[in-house]
Amino acid sequence: MALIVGELINTSRKAIKPAVENKDAEFIKDLAQKQVDAGANYVDVNCGTMVFNEPEMMAWLVETIQEKVSAPLCIDSPNPKALEVGLSLAKNGQPMVNSITAEKERYSTILPMVLKYKTKIVALCMDDSGMPETAEDRLKIATKLVGDLTAAGVSEGDIYLDPLVKPVSTGDKAGLEVLETIYQIKQKYPNVHGICGLSNISYGLPNRKILNQVFMIQTMTMGMDAYILDPLDKTMMGFVYASTALLGQDQFCMNYLTVHRNGLYE
């Protein structure tokens, strides 16, 4: 079964920012619980828009969410101080860090936290030259990241490579380059995971949900096995369970049948 990171507790979302600003604990707890009930394995925690007090708000969010759910957390921030605070308070299972890159400064800042807290790590295929364009460029960065992380003591099974999804509206090969990257990474590193946020693929186009859903199916076929998405989207979750079953990753279709009986997808 694909690993699902519930993406909804993010202050860049209109409904979330005021709830966090007002410390509406019941709203946040309810949203965390709904995501877990819908199939999220991890709950993403991101208050990156709160630039003046992000570490403080990260602490409040982590503690509030953990009062309600026992799912592990994905601590998501560009701010190392906020990451450190979130990780220091995370107590449910193995936390995940979102994210590290091959950029020298980011890598050297984040790696010690990954090792200290023994986390899973989302590793973006990006280095100091910027975002890569081709599958070949992405694979070079992925190879460096996997080599450096494993040499530092991170197990391959704790690495989640993000190939960086770009909008297909800005380049008709954007989706294809990601699919080729996933396939090549899986061939080279079968124990390393792949993860992405799907919504970038449809940016600037109408009917975005259908593009996101189809791209999820395509990426899973290439070997992607983790997603940062909205688990309350029942159609998307239905496609996740169906794809898993069809790819032989759901013995006797038990997960598919269970969620069907529980009415968790459309």
C-alpha cells in the first residue's frame, strides 16, 4: 500500500491559517482525525507562512495534533528552527522531515536533524544549480542524495525521493520527465521510496482534479509509492487503493475490500 501523507494542515490554505492564528485546537484536531480516518499514514504539519513566529506555532500544532491522533507526523518547513522544534516534540512513531535537498547549505543544515531524530526524509531532486529539467538531470541529483545520505547512516528505506513535479501547462514533457525519473530511480534503487505532491502537474489548467488523479495512477505504475495529498478526496483515495490492488501490492485485495466496506472512497 502506498504511504499517504495528509497535506491539509498547512497555513498556506485559506481555512487553516486563521485556525492556527486563533489557536483553534478543536478545528485542528478534527482535521487531523479526519485525515487519519480517511487513510493518511502521516499527518503533514506546515505553518511556513507564519514567518514571524513559526517555531512557536509549529510547537503548538504538533502538541495539539498529538493530543488527538497517534499517527506519526511529517514536519514540513523551510525553517530549520521550526523543524528542530517540531521534531523535538514528535512522539508518535518515526517522524518524517520535509525536506532536504542536494543544495550544500540545506543539506548540511538538515542532515544532523535527520540523524539525531532517526527520521524518514523527503529528499528533493534539486541542487545549487536549481530545479532540473530532464530525467537525466534528476537522476544525477538523486544518485548524489542517496549516496550521501546512506554514507551518513540513513537507510535506503527511510529515503523518499521527490522528483519535483512541474506544471504540464508550462512544458508538454513535464509529466513524462517525472515518470521516466521515477522508473529509473526504482530500477537503480529498489529499496528507496518515491514521493511527490501531485497538484503541481495541473497548475494553470482547468479540471485539475482529473489531471492529478490520472497522474497519480501513472506515477504509481512507474514505481512511486508515497504521496502528499488530500486524503479527504474520496475519488483520489479510491484510485490509490485500486491502483495498489491492480499492481499486485494488496494481497487478496484485502485493503481494497476493507475500505470499500467502510465507504471510504467513491
